[in-house]
Amino acid sequence: MPRAAVICEFNPFHNGHKFLIEKIKSEYSADIICIMSGNFVQRGDIAITDKYSRCTAALENGADMVVELPTVYAVAPAQVFAENGVRIAAELGCDLLCFGAENSLDELRGTLNVLHSAAVQQLVAEKMKAGAYYPKALSEAVGEPYADILSKPNNILALEYIRACDTCGIVPVAFPRKGVEHDAHDTAGNYASASAIRTMIVSGEPYAAYTPMPIDSPAYLSALEPAILFKLKTMDKDELALLPDVSEGLENRIYEQAIRYNSIEEISEQIKTKRYTMARIRRILICALLDITRELQKTPVPYIRVLGVRKDKTGLLQTKELPLIIDVRRGYDTIHNSVKEIFNIDLKAAEAMNIARRISVNEFSRGVIKL
């Protein structure tokens, strides 16, 4: 039976995710392995609830196994996020990588070819030298219809998935999104974006029609604000310069605003420029909190941790080369110290989730979920 990977966040798991899993099952009759971000997500935020709840929802709704994309890569830019997710898929013997996108695979591949052209790369460099920030320079350099394709959030990751799949020998499969677009605020039938569902949860609106999972004790980044402020205000410029996404003297700007202001919102707004997006700034703040450095993020994923598996699919519990961590205590004790550095970030992320939810979950005693 073929194996299909889905790199995901499930923040939260919703009906669109369920539809994607059902579609893969019906079209490919494949075992589905979800490679899921843990307690923090790529937009630079804490997940709305813990990874075990999201893993359970995925297994209950068609996934065969869920493994964790380590936090170091979960809060990384699209290229790093995709490369390490695809590397995990390859290690687990996946034949396909399935993802949602707003355009067809042919259109996405055509866009990749344009991006790789020397003429476009030179034009982007010229426009940035003239003062344009990267997204605008890129959009102007590629022109239509490619600029429109690049403007859609799901497509940015889709392009990186395709690039990584071509390197690893995995077949990319793009599925049209069902119901609503990524981050859309509107709903369509019983479909809503993860962003819209999170907004419903915050405002106390009913959301059960759009997701099969209940969200008990939701987590919000505001609960971690004192800890983030402490880290920012006690780091020197040299330490800030070691964070991922910090370049071109940005550490000076962060240092100055962290001293001047006393809230994450104020500091972020003061750091933000046309060149530095809010998502990039939020990721920097999370990396500061969790001690994620640029060097750690450059390290290829060194292990695979299983969060959950269906009892009739334990044959999926095998890798080609990387250590497979099933029993956390035993696995942690046997991995090399250099690997522990990345695993320790996941332990810190778990403690941050405990603080945000005011619920204590011990990573070493929490076993693999089996349904």
C-alpha cells in the first residue's frame, strides 16, 4: 500500500483537513502519515491547543500515524519548514506528499521555473538594491499570472514542498482547497479556515460545526508575554544576532525597542518595517523565548518522534536511517547530545504550552496515542 504524507499544523484540525484525508484515501488508497507541528506554529504563535489533542483528532478522522515536526523547524520560514517536513516523509518511506493549494500542480511548477530563471533573480536583486522589500520586488519581477499565484499563502508552502519533493524523490500532489481560502474570515457550509475557527474560540462563538475536535483550555500567546519580555529584555545584541531571521542589523532594532516598550504588541509594531513582516517578527520572538538559534535551525532534522498511530498500522513504525523515538524517556537517553539540543527545544515548547493552558503534561510520561 502506498504511503502519503501530509505536512500540517491542524491548528485546529477542521473539516477541510478531514476532507483532504478522505480525498487521499479515496483516490490513492494510501496509508496517511501526518507530519504535524508540535506546540508552536509557523506564523509565530503558540498552537490553539496541545499537540496530543490535535494528534488524537487526526487519528480519529482518518490519519494512520502522526509524527512531530520539531519546534525548531515548525517556527521556521517556508523553505526550512518544508525541507525538514519532506525529509521526515522520505525517512518514513512516503511515496506521495499531499497538500492543499489554490492553483494546479502544473501552474505551480511553471511558477517555480520562472523563479529559478537567472533573469528574474537578477531583476529581484536590482529592485531590492533600489529599496524594494523582497515580496514586492519578487512580485514585480515575475509579473502576472505568477505574481497572483505567489500572493496566495498556501502556494508559498506548496512551491517549497514541490522543490523539496523533487530532491527527495517523492511525488507532490496538490489538492484544491475545499470551501474557503487560507485565513479567510468567511465560512462556507460547514467549512471554515483554521484562522476563522480560532477567532470564534477567542470570541466565544460556537465553532463545533466546523471542526470535529473540542478545544478545551485554549492556549494564547498572551499567557507567555511576561516570559517573552523577560527574554528580550535580558538578551544582549550579540545573542539577538544569533536568532533565525535576524539579519542586516535587525538585532539593534530589537534591542532598542525591547528596552523602550513593555508589551509584545508594542515591540513588534516598532520593529516591523516593509522588509520585516509581522510573521517574521513573531517567529523571532518565539525563537528568543525557546532559545532557537540560526545554527540549530540549519541542522537537518535528526530524529523522528511518533505522537500517535492506529493499532492496526504499527507497521508504519520504521525509518530508513534516522532514530525513531516512540518511548520518549528511552529515546531521549539514547540519542546523541547534539540531537538532544533540538529535542530540548520541544521540551521547552511543551512547558510553554503547559503554562498557556494551565494544565501539566509531562513529556516523559505521556505515551504514544494508539487508537
